[in-house]
Amino acid sequence: MPFTCEIKEMPVQQALTIRTRTSVQDLPQVVGQCFGSVAGYLGELGEQPAGAPFVAYYNMDMADLDVDIGFPVSKKFEGKGDIKPTAIPGGKTGTCFYTGPYQELASAYDALTKIVTEKGLEPTGIVYEMYYHSPMDTEPSKLQTLILFPLKS
């Protein structure tokens, strides 16, 4: 489970997402459906994602997760139906690039939390996970995830 954590200055990143609520058990199916819907809309627009798909977690209630699911995009687009324009905030951000199975992400979260706390910084409470591989065609030990903790200024 190798990972690298650091504090970085990040630019604002425009995105298209679907905000929804789900249990952790249903999350993989919901994520797949939302990624498919947003990717389909990007196709209608003749656009490609501007980066890895992501999930923004607004809480960590495993029975009732409040999440935004989608893709970064090159510029602000109009929404369509459940698909809304949003942005991943810029500014000082705790980052952790993790390689390994999703079930073991807690170690990366713990390491990132420790670095943020040691530097006297405070997370906003929203967490982003960017997924660089699909679990459908990548073995769990090789999955790569970038965790972002936007920090209060």
C-alpha cells in the first residue's frame, strides 16, 4: 500500500457531477451509473473529461453518504437534468496519492490527516477521491487513487 502525502497549492477545477445519497454498500453501482451518465453527457457535448473521474464526499455516514460523482472538465458547462456544473476548490490542499485496494484506503486517510494536523491546518470537511483506474480491469493492488482534503484558509 504505497502512498505519498503532501500539502499543495491546487488550482480550481471545473467539473460536471451528479449529487446523490447512497449507502456504502450501493456506492460502486451508484458511482458506475453516475460516471456513465456524466460521460454520456460529455459525449453529447463533444467533450472529453479533463482528468480522472472522482467522488466528493460531504460526509462519512456509511449508511447515508452525501456524494458528488463526476468528471473534471476543461471549462464551465451548462448542466442537464441531474448533471450539474460544479468545481473542485483551489487553494491549499492536503493530497495523498495511494496505490492499492479501495478497502485499505484508511491508511492513506490516516497519514494525510496526520500531516494536515501536524502542520496546524484544518480540512474543510469535504474529501475528494480521484480514480486513475477502473476496478473492472485493474487488479486491486494496482488501483491508484488521489485523495484531496481542501483546507480552510
